[in-house]
Amino acid sequence: NEQKIVHHGKRADAIVKGMLQHSRSSSGVKEPTDINALADEYLRLAYHGLRAKDKLFNAKFETSFDETIGKIDVVPQDLGRVILNLINNAFYAVSEKASDAKASADKTYEPIVSLSTKNYENKILISVKDNGNGIPEKVLDKIFQPFFTTKPTGQGTGLGLSLSYDIVKAHGGELKVETREGEGSEFVILLPP
């Protein structure tokens, strides 16, 4: 009982912290930022963070950065949080599918997360793509709502995508998703240059 109380206390604490972050307006200052370096740094941070937590975690990651982007004005800490969240979600999705593949003795599945940037039609695109299970169609329109999560109880607060959406909007951008059930998802951040 004591362990359960501690566990749920910590969970409540995480949710309250998330709510406070959700309601606080960012005091961050926009500064010229190398998006490629920022994205690359957070990809490595996410990967090594997951490896430290779970020694059995294994996934390939690929990067493709458009060198013509240069620096753009963003709040690096905030945008970094968005990128980190999207990458963590992608790694979570591929590790879930890898577990399913292992359980069904499927040796052909190779988990891959791809991160790319592109200067496209006067917008900066940052794409995080995975070959996980995808997002079920019936929940697709809810994924950006606060406290909605597809993760099992205790695994996520349901604030990650909601906060990410708000941060991207505050930057004058858009956050879009394309998903195919069983094949994977791609989240794209579109920012003004």
C-alpha cells in the first residue's frame, strides 16, 4: 500500500507540474538558433536518455539536415522541448512495435526514427518520423488535447503533445501529423523563417 501511495503521489506531482508548465506563459526570448544543431542535440539526448533508462532499448536513427536553413529566431529551450517530446514519442512507438514483433517472433522488423529539416516554400520544416504502430484513426483528432494519452496508465501525463502544439503555435508555426496504422507516424513542425 505504501509503495502504491508513493507511486500515485509522484504521478500526481508530475501531473500538477505539467499543468503549471501548461499554464505558464513562456518568458523565453527568441534568439537566432541553428535548427539543425538543436535538432541533432535533442535527438542524441533522447536516444542516450532512453538507453540509460532501458539497457535493452535499441533503435536506429537517421538524420537528414538541410544546410541552407541557417539560423532562425526561436526560443531554443521551448523548441528543444517540442523536438525532444516528438523524438521520445517516436522512440516509444518503435520500441512498442519491437516488443510486439519479438512476442510474435517476427525477426524482420527494424525500429527506425528519422529526423530531418528542410527549407521548403518559405517555411522551415522539422520532421520526426517513425516506423512504429501508428496512431489509431479513432483517437487522431484527440492527440493534441491536454491530458489525452495513448500510453498505459502511469506512462505519460498526456501533456506532451498539447504543450508542443501550444509552443509551436506561439512561434507562429504549425504542428501536423501524418500516420498510417501499423506503418508509423510523422510529426512535422512548420515554422516561419
